[in-house]
Amino acid sequence: MVRLNMMEFDSRENRPKNRLLSEKLCVVNIGLEQFAADLRQMDIPVVHLDWKPPAGGNLRLATLLSKLED
Amino acid sequence: MSFSIVNKIRKGAYIDSVALMQISRQLKELDGVDEAGLMMGTPANLRIMADAGVLSDIGKTAAPNDLVIAIRARNPSSAETALKKAVDLLGSPRARESGLVWRPNTIRTAVAEHPQANLAIVSVAGEYAAAEARKALRNNLNVMIFSDNLSIEEEMSLKQEARDSGLLVMGPDCGTAIIGGVPLAFANRVSDGDIGIIGASGTGIQEVSCLISRLGKGISHAIGVGGRDLSLEVGGMSTLAAIDLLDEDPGTRHIVIVSKPPAEQVVARIFDRIAQSPKPFTICLLGAGKKSAPANAAIVSTLKSASEHAAGNKLRVEGDLTVQSGAPQMKTPGLTIRGLFAGGTLCAEAQIVLLDHNEPVHSNVPVPGSSLPDGKRGHLLLDLGADEYTRGRPHPMIDPHVRNDFLIQAIEDTAVGAVVVDVVLGYGSHENPAAVLAAALAEHGDARPQIVASVCGTDRDIQGRRTQISLLKDAGVLVAESNADAILKALSIVRERDGG
Amino acid sequence: MKKDNRSKIKKANAEAIERMLSGDPVWIDVVPAGQIIDGLKEHLILHAGPPIGWKDMCGPMRGAVTGIAVFEGWARDLEEAEDMAGAGEFEFQPNHHYGAVGPMTGMTTMSQPVMVIKNRTFENLAYCTINEGLGKVMRFGGNDSEVLDRLAWIRDILGPGLATAVRDLKGIALKGVVGRGLTMGDEMHQRNIACSALVLRELSPALARTTINSSELSEILTFIGRNDQFFLNLAMAMGKAIMDPVRNIDCSTVVTAMARNGTDFGIRVSGTGDQWFTAPVEMPEGLYFPGYTEADANPDMGDSTIVETIGLGGFAMAASPAVAGFVGAGPASEGFSYTRTMMEITLAQNPEWSIPAMDYTGVPTGIDIRRVVETGLTPTINTGIAHKEPGVGQVGAGVVKAPLACFEKALIAFGEKMGVA
């Protein structure tokens, strides 16, 4: 049975305030380099990661890591 | 075999040993050089050089603080050349540029170096995307997940975690967003303004943001929530978070929501939340049928009407949309429409318009009321960006050439009376999609069904909307002012042929 | 359950870092090894790296073993020593199992004087022999009369001489020396000249005061003064003294030791106790002295990687950028990249050991096996390269990486211990 994900209307005050729409955008880009290039052209601060699949793509180790990582 | 040994001493000269070793290595590569050494004249080093057969009587007199240049070569001239080169290299401090641009390997390090980072864009292969998105959230970043192929469980888990941390997850499969006027991924350069958009898909956001911009208004933010956000399982978590954000944003006055038909209970939740907002909403639930809206919301069925309603005015018809003289005429009049779409939501909107006119519609991504292609009579609207067409092939927005085969097929199909295409501009899109289309048509000369296009973009996009329209018109394509208008025009063409 | 594990690990690692940073290593004495190392006895030979047997030892290690056997008087000559070794008459143990470390072949035996470092915070002791200097030495497998005579002089004159001076000074605190050395171009693995000079400066007055025989004083000062790498052995013992209290913290993923024996590279991890995780050593990439090439190189060897374990050496390359030039044709500016890359795999920066040229960034401290496996970035080590024939000596210097397999094995063992593998 599918668990219905109903949003509890816990008071929004309890959750930390999200400043994404009010702050200056500063992006970390993981994946397609074109996105970072486009942002740089717009003078938006962006860091492009030199990213590789975790544990070199070794599924067993990556799964183990996901259970042990911060 | 004879050889020449040449030594030179520089008294009291100190050069770092690594620099010296690098110079030696360069000398060894010279023609005729057997061995070379540059070392300070300590007893140990002199012994090394003697053992290597490069030390002459001159070199043996060196003191520990002297620099010894020692070369063994095949003949005197090679030795002298090498010696000159050594002196040269020692004399010029290298202003060699490092080719290395250091980049962080992990989100963690990126954030450590850039503590003001607030958004991660994840576009790695689907199997890794969830893990990266999670790391982003753990590092207090909002996330835009461009990747698709995440499981619904992963999506639920990420959005729950985001909610608990006060962060936003856009996507998965979020191709378009605009934050503070900054276009992200596949997006257009639209006017800034006070209309916010929450969209379940890329091209839905693109079309609405471009139309609103052309209607003289502007966009504050466009938040992509992914195609499954309003499913029963996900329950609209990102949509609700987006409504919170836009409600709190003083720069947003009106909110447009664009989505496919959501699950019933989820609709109720969303409407309840909307009713609590002080701001007016325009809701476009493509194919949802009639619903009763909250008091502060209007429900419309197309992207065009959503844009017009939010902007408060209507799109003007641009130029003459009658069939141009000189445009190729059909030999056999076909009565069906073939739609070849790069944008999934544009395909959905086109289906809805036809269904509203009681037309039979088939599609590979059918909205309620359409059916999958089954060989029976009716219009065929294809989303060419869907999975089955993009396995191992580029997406048609990136490379419009992949649409060409379908175009030729449609042109040669005698049952087809009109072809509708979307030409999508902006970041990420091909640099000249109109030219690609025009070239494909040029090869096909004469008799063909009418091609009707809409151009989703603005004049500020790199491709230039006006330029693209000119190219299309020159190729005999009718250009409608919106995707909805394009399908309507195509319908009027085939109905005319059908005798009304 | 998952969240439980993660917070345990976080807490354990915080404890590990705290212990590392609060260490207070002091050089307090020089003592014959047999008088201070528990369990050291006749026919027991401590070597560098993880456990290894005679038949697997590389050329230089065998040369050193036979040489030290003769030196200790267990064999009459090198040939007899070789026979005895083959017959199993010597016991071989890693230095690390006895609170010691040794560079290259790392021979530690009863009568050799060892420098004693005390970590005053935790009161533990660590030991390392005195650096023999450059050229034909036992740490490169040298074993002729020149080598043995020098070892005898070290045993009879240098060791006792240093002991008296160090005691007279009531010890020399080492953390501050390293801090200064980092501002002077040292990284404490391949570059130790500044720290060596600083220590000699402290020792000289004490030596002058306490060495009765003036020709001995002169020999001692000359010997140390000529040795650019004198401080290496102190840095190593310091590293051991700092890391030993970090061992055996349940649930910690911090690396407590890295060591090589010329065949295998081994690491130990706090949360998995004294278990060694080994893999074949890699070949250094570097530059060679005149007359030598890669074909002459011995595989990576020595306990000196304890220096990288505490954030120095290859980790502090930004402080000694010339060393970056050993790899390929890299300019000195790439030294920064190496240090920044090591930050990807460590948990903290050391506020007391900072690099001015990098805006006083503290050296990357606390290698986390999870981060190594996640990123595939392995510790970068600055190392000397020995000739593969015993006794020839150093033939070059370069950069070598710790094998990824060690960290993968460690992660799996750790995972099993945490009940999640």
C-alpha cells in the first residue's frame, strides 16, 4: 500500500527559513559543464566540481559508504 | 667510443635541488648528451657525479656552496651546446603557467571554499544523482536535480530531508528554473518582474515565462518541482515549499502553477494551501478537467491562457498567419495533424487543445482523453524528448537534427495535412534550430503538408526569436504566436481541407 | 540505525582529531634501544612497514638485515648472517609494534641508540634511531665496514653525546620547531633542512657544555651539521608519538599509521585497532640523480609516511613548493594543489602548523578512509627513492601515492565491525 505523504501542517515557524530567493545566487555545479559555463558568462559565481562517481563506481563500496558517511 | 666531459662551477650559487634536477633532465634530452648533472658541490654529491661519470678535474674542486654543472656528451660541440643551454635555463626564472586549475572533488570541499554557496545543480547520471543531491542537502545547499531516472523512493526521501532542513529540492528531471532572474540549465532570458512560476516541467516553464515576457510583464522566480511532485507518493512537497517561498518573497505578486493532472488528494492539499495565501494564483493543470478553485485562484487549461491571465492582457497576433502564397501545396489533402515536439509539456498542451475541440488524439505520452498510437484514425502528437526516443540519442532541443527523420516521414505520409513543431530557444538549446528545420525542408522541395511552428523564446536569447522566425518564414513555415495557437492553426488548416 | 552509526563515527572522529591536535611531543632522551623498548631482545630485528618475512624482503632490506646482524654480533659476517636469516634464526617485527619507527629499511635493534620522544599530553613514548646521513648508509641497505663503523660511532659517541645534551636541556619541544620549519620551506619528509638547523642551534650550546672531549664535540657538530635530513627521524618519532594515543577509538575512521616495507604498503585505522590493511607499494614518480633512472629504483619503503599521517610531507607540499617539481614538469605553484587535494580526504586543519603562502591554512589533518574511498584520492607522499641494489643509496626523489586498495580493505573491515557491510 502506498504511504500517502500528507504534509503535516506543523507550524512553518519551526523550520529554518530558506533564503534562496533573497540571497545572491552562488552555485555548485555537479555534472554538465555547460551549465557552469553559461553561469560564468552571466557573472554568477559558480564552482564546477571535478566529479567522479563515488568509490570509482564500485557499487558495493558506494553502498557501504552511504551507510557510513556523514 | 670517445666522449666529452664538460664541467662548469658557479661559485656560491645556490639553486634548489629540484630545479636543478629538472634542468638536468632537459639537458639529457639534447642531441648527443649521455648524462648530465647539476648539483651543489658537497662531498656526497661530488661522489654521485663521479660515479655517474660526469665529473672532470674542474668539477672536483668545487666547494659545498658551489653549483656544479657537469655534462658528458658524444662530442665537444654537443657538450658545449648543452652547457650553454644549462646556463640559459639557470638564468631565466621560468614564468611557466600552470595548466592546472584546481577544482574541488566534493561538494563538501566546494562549500568549505565557498561558504556563500546556496544552490547545487546536479546533472550526473541518474544512478548517482540521488546521492549527490543528498550530499548537497547535508551541506545546506538547495538542490536543482536536472538528472532523471531517480526512483520515486529516492525523490520522496530527498524531499522529506529537504523539508526538515528548510531547503528546496527542484526536480528530479527539472530542466528549467529561474532564480532571482538568473536562468538555470535550459531556460530563457526573460524580463524581470513580479510573476512567480511553479512548474512541473521544463518547457512548461519556458513557454509561460517567454509568453509573459512578451506580454510586457516579467518573472520573479520560476521553480521547477519535477513531474512526479504532485503524485500521491510525493504529495506535492516541493510545490508546497515553493508556494511558501513565493508567498514570502516580496518581489512576487502573482503565482502561476503549471502541472500535469495531479492525484486527487494532492490537489486538495495544494488548493488548501493556496487558499491560505494572500496572493492571487493562476493554475494550469493540463488535462485535469473542471475543478473548483480557491477564491484567490483561477484555473485555466493551457499555457497560453495561464500566461495571459497572469499578465492581464492578450497575445497579439504577429504578422499574417494566412497560408503564404508560394508555399508548397499538397497534392493529396491529408486530414490529420502530426505534432513533433521537443518539449513534453508543449506536446501535452497541444493534445488538450485538440481534445477541447473534440478531436481524436494519439500520443506516445497521452493526456487523459488521448490514447497511445494504435493505428486508428486521429491526430498523432509525439513527444520526441521522451525516453523511448532519447536512448543513446541527443535530446531534440540540443540537437534538432534528430527530429528530421520524423519530419520527412510526416511529410511523406499522405494522411498528414499539417505538421506542428516547437522551436525552443534559450540556454542549453541548439544555437540555430530554425536553420536546421529550414535545411531539412529545403531538401524536400515541393508538395508537402503545411508546417506550423511556434517559437518558444525571446529576442534576448542567443538565437534571437525574431531571427528564428524570419528563417522559418523564409522556409515556408507558418509561425504562430504560441504553441496553443500553432495547434489551433493546424486544426483550422485540416478542417478547411475537410470542408469545414 | 543508520543515523546512529553516523553520529557514532562523527563523535569518534572528533575525539581522534582532538587527540591528534592536543599532542605535545618532546625529545627527552637518547637511549640504547634494548634498554627502553619493551620486548626488544637478541635476534629480534625491527624493520619498517607492515609485517614481512625474509623471503619477501627486497634487496636493500636484506642488505640491512645482514648488516645489522653482523653489527650486533649475531653473525660473524654477512654470509653467515644471510644463512641465519634463511634458516629462520632471526625474528622480524614491524617497528610499529614496538612503539618505534624507522626510515627506509628502518632497522632497529638492541644496541642502537634511539631518540626518545614523549607525548606529554598522554605520557606515551615513541622511538627512532638517529639518522645516519647521506650516501652509503644502512637505511638504504648498506652493510660494509664503512656503514658498520659509522653505526658503531653513533652507538658509542653520538648517541651518548646527544643524550647528555638533550637531558641537559630538559628536552626539546618539537611542535614549535615544525611550525617554524613550515614557514621556512620544510615539509618534514623530503625537506628538513630548516628544522635540522633549528634543532642544531638548540643543541649546540648544550653539547658544548656537556661534551667533555673536544674532538668528539667537533665530530658530533660536523656530523649533524652536514646532514640536511637530521630532523627526519625526529619528525617520524614525533609522528608516532602523536598518533599512538589515537589508536583504538571505537567507530573512528581516522588513519593512525601508514608504512611500507619495500614490498607492501600498510595502513592502520583507529576504529579497527591494530589490524594492517596492505597492498603492493606503488612506484614513485620523480627525478633522478645523474647516472640513475627509474630502472634503478627500489619500490617504496620506510615508516616515514607517519609524517604524512600527521599532515606533513606531501600534505604540506604548499609549504615546500619546489618539491612539487618532482612530479612531471609541474611548476612550484602546483604544490598548492597537492595540499588542497589532501584537504578532500582529511577532517581538519592543524591551527598550530600553518602555511603562510597559503594564507596560513593549517595542514590537512586526520585522514578519513571514507573520504579516500569516496573520492579515489589517496594520500600523496614525498619520498626519497632508493637504489634497488643494497647499499648504493638514494638515487632520486619523488612523489608516490598510497594504494587505494589499503583504504578499500579498511573500509570493508570497518563496515563489518559497524555491522553494515
